Amino acid sequence: MSKKGSREMPEMNTSSLPDLIFTILFFFMMVTTMREVTLKVKFVIPQGTELTKLEKKSAVSFIYIGPPTDQLRAQYGSGTRIQLNDRFAEPSEVMDFIYQERQSMSDQTAQVVSIKADRNTPMGKITDVKEVLRKSWALKINYSATTRN
Amino acid sequence: MGKKKKKVPGLNTSSTADISFMLLIFFLITTSMDTDKGLERRLPKPPENEDVKQEMKIKERNVMEVRLNSQGQVWVKDGGSSEFLNNVAELRNRAKEFVKNEQNLPHFPEKHAKFIEGLGQCFVTDKHVISVQTAPDTPYWIYFYVQNELVAAYNELRDDLSKQKFGGREYSALSDEQKVAVRAYYPQNISEAEPKKYN
């Protein structure tokens, strides 16, 4: 009740703010993964119910199949393309890609190839890729999909 | 010189928050949070001699043929009858019936006695094959849908078996040895033959 002197608000103590932000930072570093490639094809992956999680991220190689993105369509047309790393490739180049990826893996028998293909891709393209995968002994594959309810 | 100030001034840390904010934003931009899920499959081993096409001899009653044409229609042949499916969702039950062959029907896969560790003597249909054939212009999603339904059929059969034999537990809750036993009872035999053209 006594009115004594200053009416100034006490300053808020912000010394723990950095710790707080660091905590959020570490949270995001844990739950996210580095984005590996810039996508040059666009795809809507199919939906399924019997899906399993890709477990060892370090042993996974990705193959993207779909039509080129809107920016690249003028240059490359709208036919189905295969993307390996950062460039378009032919099915025959998949073998080299698989060997390269395998070289950089610690556990080479655990290699999994994740196929991220657009819903409307003709099966011929996918069969071509699968044949090459078979020949290069990359037998564990995973058709990427989202969960359907 | 004679001043007696020994106190070191405190480091100004007010900008640490800004620095860590910048790190945070950097990580938010460069990373993605999508958890990758997918349908796991195993491809068959490559043929040892490419010139010699291995012809597997399988009795007709052991084969269920599933063909997908370019219009996305599903054609099934099992037990001597063949037809286009009006509703693709039927496929799961067709496959379950085919693999299970509960009544030991003569046109469904043959059953024979097999000793399985953990289950004892069983009558199993492990010689059956579900063969999926696609045309070159079959859309991927219908192929994926069919694969998903077939895997679902196997998963449901395995769940039923493990519930019945291992005290109401689902397949995923079993121990590793029990899983091996259930897998031996219902092996996944989905073959993907070379794509064929047909009308």
C-alpha cells in the first residue's frame, strides 16, 4: 500500500532465453533429417495400409520417378523421368548409382532402395528400374507411400 | 595504477539468443521432417544364366494369377475360374481364401504335412504362388494397390494364426522364433513375372 519512490517496471531476466532456444534447436536437429537432393521431378506417392517405416536412414538410397517439375517442363518435356541424386538418368544408369551408394555404406548388406514414384507412372518404367536393381543385387526395395485410412 | 578494481565485467550475452535463433532457422530450412514409410518388398535373385529362362514347374492349382491391364482393371484366375474383378477390394479375400484353402478343395493349393518348430505337425499350402503381371502402361498406383492388398491378406492370415496358436497375440507382438514359425506356415510367395501384353 505504501507508495515508495520509483514506478518503473523491473526488467525481465532474459538470461535463460538462449538456453530455451537451444533446446528447441536440439529438438529439431533430432527429429529431422537433412534434405538430400533438390527434387527435379514431381510426384504424388500412392496410399497404402501395410506400410513399414524405413529404419536405417544411412542405408537407404532414393530413386525418384515422375514428370519434371513445372519449371523444368519447358526444357525436358512432360514425360516420365528418373532422378538419381541431382540429375535425370536412364534406367541403365541405375546400376552405377547403386554401386556408388553401396560403396559409401558401412553395412552394405542392409542396403534398401526406396522408390518414390508418381501414382500415374506407367509400370514399364518401374519394371525397367526393378530389373536393373535385381541385376545389381539391390533386392530390398521399398515402395514409398503415405498411410491410407 | 593504484586502482583496486579487480572485478572483470560480465560478458554481454544478450545476443546469444539471436545467434541461436539463427541456427534454429537454418536447421528448420535445411531439414525435412517427413518420416519415410513404404511397402517393403524383396526382389528375386537375378538369374544366373541370362540366356536360359528358368521355367518353374508349378501345378496349376497352386497358382493364382493376377493381371493388371492398362485401363487399371484387375483380372484374377484362381481355382480354375477366371474373371475381371468388379471391385478391387475383393482381391484381399480372394487371396486369403486361396492361400488358406480351409476345406482342402481340389482346385486350390495342395496341402501337405510339414513339421514346423513351435507349431508341430501342420498341413500347409506353402507351395502356392501368387503371380502378379502388369502391362507396360499399367498405372503404378493400381499395381501398388494390388501389392498392398496381397500383403494385407498375408498379414491378416498371419495375425489369425498367431492369435489362435499363441494366446491371442498379434503377429507383430510375437517373439522372433514364433514369427519364424508363423512365416513358415504362411510364406509370402508373390512372384512378379515379366510383363506381358494381353487383351
